[in-house]
Amino acid sequence: MGNVRSNNEDVFYICEDCHYCLVADGMGGAAAGEVASRIFAETAKAVFAGHDGSSEENTIARVQTTFKLANDKILKHVERNPQNKGMGCTAELLAFVNDTFIVGHVGDSRTYRMRNNALKQLTKDHSLVQEQLDQGLITPEEARHHAMRNVILRAVGVNETVALDILKGKQRQGDLFLLCSDGLTDMVMESDILSILSGERALDEKSEALIRLAKQAGGKDNVTVALSAIN
């Protein structure tokens, strides 16, 4: 929970045995956003049941299926509960297969990788501000404080089909992956995130330190972090 909102619409799930983790950030107000993000997490659990991380093609298919099924389930929920119209969620799903990582991404939650003490944002926000950045209309500093920085252009459960980004790359020993909701990145500079991730603390201590930093900076949104280290 952040310092402002009275309910938490974020969800995270980590399954070492099934080789994946996720973060979802609900939208829609009241309890609807919380329902959407929970639907996404529960869908991933069902789709990734028995996943052994041995087939890249199978893993990519499971990522795609998770987003499609969750999108359909959220839309069906809204059909049955019209008062929840407008609900949906952003989502990050990170899966590992052999020596490869695969990311499914929709919205403005993010996936980062720290390698050799350098932090790289792997995903690109599906947001109005990111679009203006890409067009050179605003600067990165203006983007951080833009009044419309939370206007997203893609989400799970909003349209009949979900436009999904699939990213993949080779994992290396020592890599550290960070999945987070925008409650972290809106409050904390990437240099401060790197400072915490590159320290000697255990993973749970690092995640707690990131959340604490976001709350100390104002905690205007809920803050969710999932970390995965390649040993």
C-alpha cells in the first residue's frame, strides 16, 4: 500500500518451480481494478501449471495465452458486472526457459534487467507521455512530471484484443530482473533503483528497500516489486 490510496489494486506472483513471475496493476477504481489484476494472476497460474522451462516455443505460447485468456475473462466479467466497465490492468510476465528470458508486457508497469551493475529498462511504456517522448515533443525530465503521465494506451481487459509486446533475450549468471508497477518508477529515480539493486543485500531486503524508498518519496500510488536473480 502507498501513502494515499485506500485500496491496493496491485498483484504479484512468483513461482520458482514453474519458472516465471508477474506484476499486474489494476485500473478502474473501486474494487474493479483489483479484480482485473487478480484475474490476470490467476490466469497465469493456470496456464503455467506444469511449465518446466524446457521449450522456448511452448513458453512463448503460454505467455501469449495468459494475456489473451485474461483479456477475455476480464471482458466477460464486465459483461456480467456492468458497474465495473472500464476496469483492466497493466501486466508484466517474465518467464525463463533454458538460457533465455521471455517478457510479456502491456501498459506502463515495467521490466528492468541489471547486468554488470548497469540497469536497462527492457519494456517501453504504452502511455501518452511515452508517445510524446518518442516524437520528441517533451524531454525525459518533463515526462517525469507530466500531468498526464498516467494515461495509458494499452491495458489487459479493455479492448476485444490485447496488443502484447513479447521480448526475449539471453540470460547470464549474475543478471537481476526487476518487475514493478508505476508506483515505484513514478517516485524513484533509476539511479536510486540501481543503487539498491547493486548492493549486497538479499532479494527480499532489496525489494523492501525499493518499496520503502517509494513511500518516503510520497507513495502516491501502490508500490509492487518482484525480483528474480540468475545464479
